[in-house]
Amino acid sequence: MREFEVIRRIRQENPSLGDRVEVPPGDDLGEVRLAESGGVVLAGVDQVIAGVHLADSAAPERFAWKVAARSLSDVAAMAACPAGMVVAAALSPDIETEWANRFASELQRIGSMFECPLIGGDIAVLPAVGDSMVFSSTVLATPDPEAGHRLVLRSEARPGDLVCVSGEFGASLDSDGGGHHQEFMPRIDVARSLHRSLGNCLTSMIDVSDGLSSELSHLSRESKVRIVIEGERIPRRHDSKLEQALCDGEDYELCFTVSATAELPACIAEVPLTVIGRVEHGEGVFLDSSGDQAPLEASGWEHQTRPAARDSSDSEGGFR
């Protein structure tokens, strides 16, 4: 099984979803218009699997943070406002009640922190000790009224735009299994501040979960443009190498495009913002090194039928 092939098959059915679907699979969240009220709701779902996304021995607070924060990062990618979440957990039969209570308490704390209350979910018990525990978070969101209810999609980058990122990239996974990947902060405040200040000059956006090169490929494909990146401009975490910054993934930063005339602040909420490239006519992603351009392969994490025990995933329209 190839994850991206399944996602492509799902997207082939987009034209048949009906006129209530405002944003179909293909973005960080899907959006549907409510028949009676005429309002809209956004939704996305993420999973965390013990032994794949976190170590089996990770604390319940780590599992709670990661499953909720990954979904909230998708909300940030569209500059939307979280409204609530539901979480399902398939627990090992030897998990004690205290562990489950700590998991639930952390979810409630996260919900309060991001104004995204835990409004429901489901708990199941796995058949046998040793089966991998699975956690799933579905987040609901709404367009930001302070930004004219506009959503920032992957498909609106334009030739002449600048390509920008928040934060740093690479070395997200420490040798002991810890690190940035399990303690990242969803960039909701950064995204909404950007959108509210720049308006339509913020043309497209995506969160970086798989790897920067992979997400740049998504932006290029969805916007039908050519993207040129200057490698030396990419801010790197812990002096990581360029390949790590491009391909490691699990950064959960924002990659976005802005009009060349936009006044991009140096940072928002103490998170640095950096211009790393430009958008041109054409297609594909290219790495510019001292004026020489070479195609940049979309290299990052993709789930296989039997994935390695590392930490990452991909997202399109709420599918990971």
C-alpha cells in the first residue's frame, strides 16, 4: 500500500462530493457548508500510533499533546480558528486508569489553551497486550472573522510571490526519541496574525509535517507554479544539515507565500519569519545554489504498509 496513491484515489472523487463541499480533500482541512444555517465548518483528523509516532513508553501527556497539536497545526495552516475536538483512543488492556486520566486531563488542558475544547470521543481496549495503541484527534474549526472569513489555501500562490517560513527546520528527532517533534507549538497565533495583517497578500500556506521539500512540492502542484528555494536561507535547528532541514519533517512550522510588495515582519510572537525563495511561472520545485538551479526532489515521510518506527506523516484534506 502506498499512502499517496490512496490519497490520489480519494481526490479523484472530489467533483462528485456535492455543492455543499467548499474545500474538498487536497488541503490541510476540508470545509463543508451547513445546509440549514448556511454557515461553514472545517474539519481534519490525525492519528498517533505508539511505536511509530511516539515511543510505546511515552508518557500519556506526550500522546495527548502530539495527537491534539498535530490537528491544531492543520488549523494553523489555513489561518483558521479552532472550535472543538473529539479524540478516540485504542488503549492496551494493561493500561491503568491513572494513565487514561492523565491523558484526558492533558487533552482538556490543551483544549483550554487553544480555545478548542474537548467535546467528545471514544475509548476502546485492544485485544492483546503488545498491540500498538492508536490515538485519533478530529478538530473542528471556522474561518477567522477578523480576516473576513477568508481561508488561506495551498492553491493560491502566484508568480512573483515570495516563499517564506516560520521557525527552524531539521533535527526534530533526538537520538533518545525526544526532541522538537513531541513538544512543538502549533503556529495558530502566528498564522492568524499574519493573515490579519497581510490580508490577501498572504496568498498560500501549508504546515510542514513531512518535510519542507515535500510541502513545497504540494504548494507547487496545487498552485500550478514553479518554486525556487535558496538553500542557504533556510533557518536550521541545532546546526542541522541542509538535507535534514529539507527532508527530516516533523517541524510543524508554516511554509507560506506572500506578495512581493507585502511588509513581512521579522517575527511574530517571538517566532522568526524568513524569506527562503520565490514563485515563478512554470512547475516543480528547484534549489538555487549560487545561481545554479537543480530540481528538488519531494523527499519526506510516507506511510508504508509496514512503516519504520520513526515519527512523521502526511496530510491532505484531513487525510494522513
